[in-house]
Amino acid sequence: MKEKIEIESDLESPQLFYNSNNILYFSKKSPFKDTCNEDALAVFAIENGFIMAVADGAGGHPKGEEAAALVLKNIKKILKNNKVGKENARSLIVDAIEFTHKELISTGIGARTTVTICEVFNNVARCYQVGDSTVVICGQKGKLKYRSTAHSPVGYGIEAGLIDEREALKHPDLHIISNLIGESGMKIEIGPQVELNPN
């Protein structure tokens, strides 16, 4: 299995991941923050597809960057130790998230992170989400095929039509997240299967 895990400054310039698909990834630290970039991402090539994951350590909690890296390392470990296929990818991904959740709680330091994962097998995508990092899947001409809901008061407000996306960017509660790995009551949202267009 060929995988790519990038954390912190390695994401500051666009990178291209090659297998049967070309995946461009990029992350930029906020210019308004003095703290380290708590974002981490991984791309795993698997038979007939790939798995992408993005984790964002929760600011305001200790060791957010370590929590974000931990969930991706646990996904890597579980994928490396198992033959991954369309039949078992779902259970392996959920197991990795739940294992990380228990690990973070057991440390007792309060580290928390979000994670958003997208698996693609034979041009069919399925997404997994804990937190406010959303997935947007578009067709070749920009038609919206799927968008997950951010697990936050602002995300739920957008979904309910109470606020629009422009208002959300300046909303005073934008920093509040309702669902985190490492927080009691964590839940994993599993999205529907979405058929992707060729190319």
C-alpha cells in the first residue's frame, strides 16, 4: 500500500499524489494565528481506489496537532494491517476513529480533533465525518452532487436555511464545534454512496 501523510509545513505548497487518480492537496496556516498548523492530511492508495483523510486539531484544547496526527496514524495502521476492499473499508475506518477516540479519552489531557474521510472505490465515494470539516463532491461541470453538514451550530444553521454561507463566515459562533474525537458523546456520520463521473 502506497500512502502519503503530511503534517504542518509540508502542506504549505500544493502537492500532487499520483496513482490511477491525480489528487492535488494543499493547506495554509491562517496568517492571523501564531500557533502551529493543527491540520493534517493523508492519502492512501488502495486497490481500485483511494482513501483521503483530513484532521483538524481542536484549537483551545491541548495538543490538537498531536490528536490530528494520531487519528491519521491509526487509520494508516489499520489499513496497512488489513486487506482493504469495498466490503470492509467502512468497518476499518470506523474502527480507526473509535480506537483514536478511546485513546484520546484515556490520556486525560483533553486533546481533541475533527476528522473527515472520503473513500473512493470504482468511482463510488462514501464519506465519514466527525466535526466541522465538510466534504463537497461536484460533477465535471460544477454541479453539486453531495455536501456534508458541519457538526456545529453554524453548520446546522446553514443546513436549516437559517443563515447563508456568507453570514456563516462572520458568525460569532463559528468557532464552536458540536462533535469531536476525544469528547464524550462523539458520533461518526457516515454519508451515502455517491457515484462519481469519469475523470
